[in-house]
Amino acid sequence: MANLLTVSHKHFGQPELNSVIGIFGERLTNQMSRIASLRGLFMLATVPQSNGVPNLQNLNALVPKFIDLLHQADRQVHLETLSTLAALLERY
């Protein structure tokens, strides 16, 4: 899903982009899809400037989920969460 958005985000409206962020948020709560969701968000945050920057307005809804992930004992989840947060803060 993140690959699709990195190249075609200009063709989606804001409601569609907001629903995608909601889907990523739901996937952050599932243990099986958590790492993939973090990597997808990282990919969206590191889209090259030449492709344009996707307008992701409701990222603040994900902050409590990021905090919950940082409280877990899994090292890989910590690293992925921190790298995603750093990329999002740098871009947005």
C-alpha cells in the first residue's frame, strides 16, 4: 500500500489519504502486521522531494500508538518505531 501511495498520492483526495493513515493505525495494533505498517509509514515519510510530498494530515492520531509501541519489550519494534518517528518528524 505504501508503494502505491509513494507514486500515486497526487491522484488521491484527502479523504482517501486519511483513510489510508487510519488503516496503518489499525495495522499498528496487530502484532502480525506491525513491522510492515511501520516500514510503510517510513517509506511514505521518505518519498523523494521530486515525487512530491504526500499530504498526511492526521498523523497525530498515530502518536498514542507509537507511544504504546515504545513501551513494548520487543527490540525490533523499538528500532522500527524510532526510525519511523524520526523520518516523520523530519518530513512533517
